[in-house]
Amino acid sequence: MKKFTAFLILAATLISCDQSKSYDEFAQVENKKQDYAIIPLPQKMETSNGIFVIDENTQIQASEELSQEAEFLADYIGEIAGFTPAIKSDRDEVERSISLKISIDFDQDEAYNLKITHEKVVVEGASAKGVFYGIQTLKQLLPLKSKFQNESATISIPAVAISDAPAFNYRGMHLDVARHIFPVAFIKKYIDLIAIHKMNTFHWHLTEDQGWRIEIKQYPKLTEIGSIRKETMIEKNFDPYKGDGKEYGGYYTQEEVKDIVEYAAKRHVTVIPEIELPGHSRAVLAAYPELGNNTGPYEVATKWGVFDEILAPKEETFEFLENVLTEVMELFPSEYIHIGGDEAPKTEWEKSTQAQEVIKREGLKDEHELQSYFIRRIEKFLNKNGRQIIGWDEILEGGLAPNATVMSWRGNQGGIEAAKQKHNVVMTPNTHLYFDHYQANPENEPLAIGGNSTVEHVYSFDPVPEELSTEEAKYIMGAQANVWTEYMKDSDYVEYMILPRMTALSEVVWTYPEERNWEEFKSRLTEFKKHYDEMDLNYATHVFEDSQSIKNEPTAAK
């Protein structure tokens, strides 16, 4: 009995439970600070003595509308303990249950309460999404699977009362699959990481100069030709150019896309597709050169950068884009469709008789207004189909489309300008949230595009620029990190570049600035990284080390 009591006092996660003893004994267990290393930090958390024990008698109670969340939790517990709790209706009388509930007593759709005592666990949310985020917090309080070595193990959860909701509605991660494509299994793993961090948006960058990555049935050449480049530039050998001589390609079928979108929806992650226009279109023009400005022949780009080739502003182009976007909308139920709009040189339009005729016909001032005209045409089509456009901050040039949302990537200025014009904004500045940037001394790091954003630098970001008034700040929807993959050739590389910076961002977009503290966060992060190890993730370790002089290759053993 002494050994059993000692385990309880230490709040051990693996205990040999004598079922003849009263569960009331568990009310006296003293928990430790590290038992509550939750990321992102909840709005309000009150800890107390006591543990709730999950054993083979524990059941999950949920209404039918929360059956998906109940199954998600039951499966997770099953992975840890070797037994899967039964799921019961919320109308059944159940002792020692984990209860999932929807309540109208919340102001925010994603809000939740989590209450754990020695007698029961209650996860209560404003919606299924809120309940899901409560479950994500509960998962962090559960022990790791690696703690359990036998099928008779039971699980203890520390007592706590949490009341929580996010600071921002938009909490996103971007992934470029056009420069380098990644397997469906990794895309799902990426979505799992988004969900674990209580983020809610996956921005899927599907098209580029270097490759078209989504099947469009009406235009098969987009994948037959546009998805393949003859080779890839070696590292940064721009001038003189040096290629690897290896054909590179691939794309996602519509069935794969549907599977990924469904997978994300079960984790309350919205997938926003990006179809680049009018620039970054070399892959399109290689497949359908008639959509260009008579500057061919065209080929899928083999090096990185910005190219003069751009879609022609003619009716054939708009018909093509509307047909493509129709298929895209059938695959993605998201309110937003990302249309790019960035880095679109006007050189070809300046020299194009056809483009100049459009400028004259529409009474436009210059080529910048021609781009605005182009974007407005696409926005009108998407709005007619119940969707909204979102684009990079260059869509401000020549005048914003009426209902456009802006992603501010060139620092904060685009976001400030758009918010002052009363347009919604997602902050994605390259000063803080470009995870293709170095995160330590470049001499000791795998190749990156440049820059330097440490975990601490990411954590210091405030999505609301101080230049905005209280009223203008309401247009800041949230923030997202961008992951451009010119130099990330495999999934291990991506994991290394996003973690633990993604974890820092998760707290930036969930927790209010006045509640955030770097040193305190770093302490919780040390505990949180155990989840990285459990998932076999290839994360960067600089923030966990005393010295940053150690070389960390992205494919190194963890």
C-alpha cells in the first residue's frame, strides 16, 4: 500500500489501481506545475489537487452531434492505454464519465470550458469546434503513449478548471507544394499538427511557375505538362545556372484532394486552396500557351524567382480561370479561395497590344489598374458563387477589389493599409512568419532562402499593428506562417523548419499579448516537445540547448 500511495502523491501517469479502493483517494493527489504545461496558454486556468483516473470502466458521454469528437477522443485514449472507452449517449446515466457537451453560454464559437475533478471530466463548448479544442487541451494533460508498457495500465489526469477561447479567429499555416510536392500522408500529418496547436486553417499553395499540383479534369494538360519540370536548379546556382538534370513532377488527384479536405474537416481545419494569378503562371502557360501574351515558347520553370511571363487579360483567359475555379470550388467548401496576385511583373502587359486595348477600353490608368481589373473580374465570379477572394498584399496596387481580404506578407504595411480601408486582413509578414527563413546561424543550418526568425522572434509578434486604431484593429482576422519550399525537398526538412516555430505562433494567435511571457512559454515548450518526440517529429533543437553552435541537419536522427 505504501508503494501505491507514493505513486499517487507523485501524480504518476502509470499506476496499478486497486479497484476495491475508493476513487475518493484520488482527490488528495498533489499535482506539479509541469503537469499543466499547456500550449497555447488558456485564458483562465485554476489548478487544484486531485486526479481523474481513466480505466476500463470509464465511458465517454456525448450527444449525437458530438459523436465525431467522442470517437476522436476514444481512439486517442485507446492508442495510449490499450483499451478504448465506450461511447454512451448524453441521456444515459453513467458513473465516472468524460462528458462532452455543447452549451449556449458562450460568446465565441470556438470557446470551451474544461473541468476535471477526481469524479468526472466535463468538456463543454460553444460548438463542436469548441469541444474539439477542449479535447486538444485534455490530450495535453494525458500521459504520453510511451509511458505505458502493459495493457492493464490506467491513466491519471490532473484536476483543473479551464475557461478558454482564442484571441483571433484566423489561425493558419501555409504550405507550398508547387516547388516541392509532399505525400498525402504528410499533408494529413501537417493538418494534425495544425489541429494539435488549436489552429484552424490550412492554406494550400497548389500552383506556381515550377509546377501545377491539382487535377483539373477539363484541362488535363495542366497536370500532363504543367506538373512536370525537366530539372531543378541546384541550391542557389542562379548565375551561372546549374540544374540537376532530373525530371521532377507530381500532382494530387481530385480524389486525394477530397480525402484531404474531409480529413481536415474532421479536425475542424478549413483548407483554403491557392490558384496563382495572373503571375506565377509559367506552368499554366507551358500547358496552354494561348493564354499568354504571345511571348512563348513557354516551359515549366526550373529555377526560383519572379518571371515576366503573365496571363493575358483576355476573354479566353477569364473563361479558363472560371472553369478551373469551378472545379476548385467543387473540391473545397471553404469560404475563401486564394488567388495569389503577388509578384506579377507588368512588362509583358506594357508591350502587349491586346493588354493596352483593355486598358483603353476599360478607362484604366495603367498596368497596375489592369491587374486590379483582372482581380475584380475573378472576385465577381467567385462572389456570384458564394465565395470570397483572399490575396497577397500586391492586390492593393491599382485599387482593392470590393470584398477582398488581404494577406500582408511584405511586412505589416499592406495589412495596415487594407485595415484602414476597412478590408479584412490576415497578417503573414516576412519579418516574423516566414518559416523558410533561417532560425539560427546560417553557417550551421540547412539551406534556406535567407532571413532569420528564431522561435523567440516569432513569439514576439503581435498581429495587431500599433498604427491601427481600436476600430481599425477589428479588421485583423489573425495570422499565419508561410512555408515556401524551394529548398525543402522532403517532409523531414519541412518539420525541421516549422517546429518549434509553429508552436510559438500557436500561442501568438490564441493567447492575448498581455498574457504572453517568453521565459514562461519556453518552460512549457520544454514539456511540450515531448509530444514532438512521441510523434517522431524532426524538430529544430536550438531553443532547448545552451549553445546554438551544434549543427542540426533536417534529416538527422532525433
